[in-house]
Amino acid sequence: MTKVRALVLERQHELALRDIDLPLETGPGTVKIAIHTVGVCGSDVHYYTHGRIGPFVVNAPMVLGHEAAGTVTEVGAGVTHLKVGDRVCMEPGIPDANSRASRLGMYNVDPAVSFWATPPVHGVLTPEVVHPANYTFKLPDHVSFAEGAMVEPFAVGMQAASKARIAPGDTAVVLGAGPIGTMVALAALAGGCARVIVADLARPKLDIAAQYQGIIPVNIREKNVVEAVAGLTDGWGADVVFECSGSPHAWKTIMDLPRPGGAIVVVGLPVEPVAVDIAGASVKELRIENVFRYAHQYDRAIALIASGKVDLKPLISETFTFEDAKAAFDRAVESRPTDVKLQIKVAG
């Protein structure tokens, strides 16, 4: 163990930038990474404000942060695809490679997965970390560290788009224009959708999403989303609906949005169980898919960003220094409607 400086969630409502003992020995199959940029995720903020997410409870001090990019500084034995100096981003969830879920290719739902900043696992808001090389991905030279730190949330969008089984020319609806909703919309466009209707209450977030060609914003304070979708699709409905808001109210009318034989992809998680209109889904033979993080998406996400087909830079609202990391979280708690993604620059 090595004593290093980190942003530590001591307990609910209490953050401290202090020294803490973390494992930093580079073993076989691992690499040491100097952290450059870390994104502030909604789950990090939720642990800060609530002290728990479902069964995951902060019972001991925990380092926050899991959306990260940095530079390889040391390479363990057996690692051949990475070298010192490589700029990388890291997939934060490490499964048991021999688990039944992993053998099925669904390693994201492995019950034994170890995920950064999920109790009791420490995150990466600290200058250095050690990580398995197989879950560390090289960034192209023209992709910035800030973009590299956006790969993690974009991978959620990629997982959702993959689950949707998009066909070229599809029309999609995204409920919720937060960071994940916007990422899902961009992934849906990249996956072949001709247009994506994004619905939200917050006009500033809709304005940010509407900067992208192919996104049609719908302010549900002003328009009924069911009527808006019906009007845009000649009453047929959308091919796929992505529920990204996590609001239980979304489920009251969600079955009215897809076309017959369409799909609903569930990304946002309501805090409490919600009622689901099974009959409404049945009469349309709707397919309902669920998303939990992602699997096998990092390579594709990086390729899309590198190609220029997906530009995530406009979604970075502000960057804070490491010394101001607590201020970044307090800003995130405010949930300013003009903020999409806040980041913390750890290096330099």
C-alpha cells in the first residue's frame, strides 16, 4: 500500500482531499497509469448526497471517480499491447473472467464484478492507479484526455444503441437530455437512426442536444411528448424508445411512444419500483431491453470518436483542478440546467 492524495468520500455529505493508502504495485498483466482527467458521474454524486445506491452502501471512506483517462507509466509482466507513454482510457469494471456471465460474453452483469467507486472499491480521483491491461485502451493521438474520459459514459450509450438493434433510417425517442440521454442520442445516430427526438423539461439541456444534426428537441413543459412523436411519425410511433430519465412518470405513457413491433430500451433507473403497462406492451408486441453499464463497447466508442462521427467536446461544461475537486462535486449537486459533463484535471 502507498499513501497518496485522493478525493475521499468519508461518509454521506462529507468529502475530503487527503492522503489515503491505496494499492499501487504493478503486477503481471497490469499497468500503472498517471491519471490526467476524470469525469464527475451522477453515480459519484449520488453516493455523495445519499450515501448509497440500492444495495451499495458507503460504509467506509471511498475514493470517488470512474470516468478516467491518463498515461501509462509502468507496464507489468506479460503486457504486450501497451507501453510506457501510451495515452489511455480505462474500463472501470473488472469481472471474474471465469464466471458464467463472462463466459457468455455478458461480463458486465457478473455478480463478482469489481467497479471503481462502487462500495467498497476505491475510484480513481488520485494521481496514479494500477489497472488490468486488458481493460485499458490506447487513445489515438488526436483524441484528447478529456474525450478519453468521456468514453465511459458514451459506452453506456453504445450499449443502449446495440440493445435497440437499430436499422438504418430508424426514428428514435430519448426521454431525458442529461449526460447519458444525450450520449444515447448520439450513439443512436451513429448506429443508423435518421433522427432522434429528445424530450426533457430543461430547455438549456435540450438546446445543447439540439446542436447536433439529427436531434429534434421536445420541451415537455410546452408539448405533450406522445402527441409530438405522433405528429413527427404520422401517427405510427418511433422505432425505438430509450428511457434515460429514471423518472417513474415516464412509464405512465411510454407504451404510447413506440410503433407496433418497436422497442423500449431501459437505461434510466427509477429509485422505487414502477408500474408497467404490460397490456399496452402486449398489444403492440413491444420488445423491452435493459441496460446495465456496458460490455465490449470501448473499442467501438473510441473508434467513433476518433473518426469524427461523434463529437463529445461540446458536452464538457467545465473543467476543475484537482485541488478544486470538492467544488466540482458541489457544483454537480446543484444540477445546473446548463451543465452536461463536469470534469476534473488531476495532472498538472
